[in-house]
Amino acid sequence: MGEYDEKKLIEKAVEYLQPVKLIDVQIASIKEEINQLRANLTSIGAIDYSKDRVTGGGTPQGLEGSVARFLDTVAERDKRIDELSKLKCDAITKIDALDEKLGAIILRYEFVLNNTTEDAYKMIGCYSTKQAKRYKQKALLEFGRKLVL
């Protein structure tokens, strides 16, 4: 396999792994969004007890629609969390299956655990940065090969 082909395989691996770095942040933001919607819905349904109520009970106009929209949105956002979690689990499984174990450790720390590249290099022990880069390149190359099979 030529150097050009190897470069393409490495690019393909990085292209697959790069979005994995942001999954935890995306999931946290979706959960925060759901909590904010829940708080907004709760405040919409609040009853003002400072004034005497003349009319009967019942729910405020439109609250049923708001609750239904909220439930639909939560279901949609939960589905997105499931998709993101699956993507991350798939990446973890693929990294775990690599034969290049030191490179796999670097990929795990960099892409799954969202550490800097330099910090990921330090996780494999007393290797120089140059050696660590080689292990990472080997792992990315192997990862890319497995993606195209």
C-alpha cells in the first residue's frame, strides 16, 4: 500500500473519531436543554395564589399542548442521546479491537476521553513524543483499514 493510500486511511480514521470527542458535551447540553424546558413548563403551569380565585379549577389554557410538545421534544432528544451514545460505544469497541495497543491507548485518551494529544501521549508511559506519534499513526492506519473493510 502506498504512502498516499496510508494517508487517506489515517484521514478516514480521524474523520470518524473527531466527532466522538464532543459527544459528552453534546449529551450534557441536551440534558440541560431538557431541564430548562421542564423548568419553563413548570413556571407556565404555576398558579398565582396571591389573588382570590373566582372561577373553578382546571388547567390553564394551552397547558395541555405545552405538555404534549414537551413530551415530544424530550422523546426526540432522548433518541438523539441514544444515537450519540451508540456512536461513542462503537468507537470504543473499534479502538479496543486494534492490535496496536499503545496506539489504541492514545486514541482512547484523545478521542474518547477528550484529552489533548500531548496528554494522551503521556498516558502510554516513558516514550518520547516522536515514538508516541508513531504508535498513534499505526493505530490510526489500522483503524482506517478496518473502516474500509
